[in-house]
Amino acid sequence: MTDLAADPREGVKTDEAGLVPMVAPSDATGLKAVLQRRYLLRLLVRREISARYQGSILGLMWSYINPLSQFCIYFFVMGVIFNLHASIPNFAIHIFSAIVIVHFFTETMGAGTRSIVRNRQIVQKMAMPREMFPVATMLTSLYHVGPQVIILVVASACYGWLPDAYGMAAMVIGIAIIMILGTGLALLFSAANVFFRDVGSAVNIISNLIRFGVPMIYSYEMVAQRFGSFERYYLWNPIADAVLLFQRAFWVGTVGADEKNQPVMPDHLLLYGVAMIGVSLVVLAIGQLVFSRLENKIPERL
């Protein structure tokens, strides 16, 4: 039999794996139930992090190595071969600030899509809100954003960057957009992936396209020049807005006071960001609705 140990903090019984096979009944459902079981959510996040680095020699260092490897590839191919250094000042900071956001989103959406299927044994045996798994993958991805932001801050400081209130607000809004949007899509795709395993492959294709749909390897100035008045439709993409907000927080501050090299950024960027938080909340509500409709059929399909 499985040994159970009572957790003195919340009166929750856990097994030797640190997971919770039984939880107290609650009237709350969906994401509200997830928030009410924060201790269980912390356990799942710790489990996700430890499982990712199990048997790894470098461990958490991979959180630094993976984004740095992407940065080196894009920097060499786009910056050196295609000579984008000439048109984008401080191209290294421009591209890396975008990579942080894009990697956060694709990791949240990809891992979230697989989260229910990957944890099928827990889903079938334990009484817990199944939204817990996509939310846990988002928080795990957010945990790995920390090391990347540290690298970005150090690199930006080397170019003379100093934090400002507008930039810090832009950073917070950019991260909030990805947290909410990523969770909503993870809920939607994780439920769909149980019934149609092709969803996982489709999400991989979407992740590849996202890198070209945001100002990462090109600047927003190029979008404004090529599309003219249609550039405003480009800003209807929440991920593009999140990237621009992150670039405003770090890259813009490294360019300096030279008016000739001043980056072109959208007017009222923070207002666009707040509007995209609203759009992301709508996506989250849709994801929760679809997940709730399919939730009762998930165990039998697994």
C-alpha cells in the first residue's frame, strides 16, 4: 500500500512521490479550484522542475544554455550573414529580449498541450482539478524565465541600460500577457490533445511560425515601413505586443540619445499592452470553457 503522510500546514495527505491522492471536497471548480489548492500546485511545479533535470549533470544551467544557444544561432545567421546589425542598433539585445518572451510562450503552450496526456496516471487516480496541470506548466516556464531575464539585465547594463518606470511597467505587462494567453491556450490544447493527438504536432508548427510573426529577427520599424497604415493590424497580435513591451523595457534603453538611431516603437504601447491583456483574458475564458466541457470525458479517453 502507498504510505500517506499528513501535511501539517494544510491537512493534506500526500504519497511518497509528494503528490496528493485525496483532497477535501470543494464547491469551487476550474481555475478557482486551482487557486484554492495552491499547496498542491506548488508540489506539481516542483515535480515538473525536478523531472525536467532528473539525471542531468548541468541541471538548472540548461535554463541558461537553451536560450543562449537560440540567441547565438539567430545572432549569427540574421545578424552576421544577413547583416541586420547595420539596420538594428544593438541587435544582440533586440533579439534576446524577444527570445525571452517567445521562449516563454512556446514553452508554456507546448508543455501545456502535453500536460494532461503526460500525467495520465495522476489524472485517472487522483481527485483534483485537472486544470492544475496546464497551470503548473505555465508556472514552470515562468520559473525558467528568471535566469534568462538575469542574462538580459546584465547584457543590457553592459550597453549602458538603466531601468525606468515606463520600461518596468512594460516588462510586467508583457509577462502578464504571456502568462494569461499561454495558460488559456494550454487549457484549450491540452483538452483537445486528449481526443486528437495531432494537436501536439499542430502546436509545434504554430510555435515555429510565431518566431516570424513577432519583431524578433526584424524590427518594428521594418513593419511600419513595409505595411504603412496596416501596421496597426500587426499590433493585434498579443505576442508581438508582448515582445515590443519587453524590447521597450530593455533594448530601447541601450540605444542612447542619438536621435538618428532612436528605435521606432508604436505610440501608446502600454495602452496596446493593457488591451492585449483583455484579449488574453477572453482567450483564457474560452480555454476554461472548452476544458470544462471536455473534462468529464478526459479520464475514459486516456
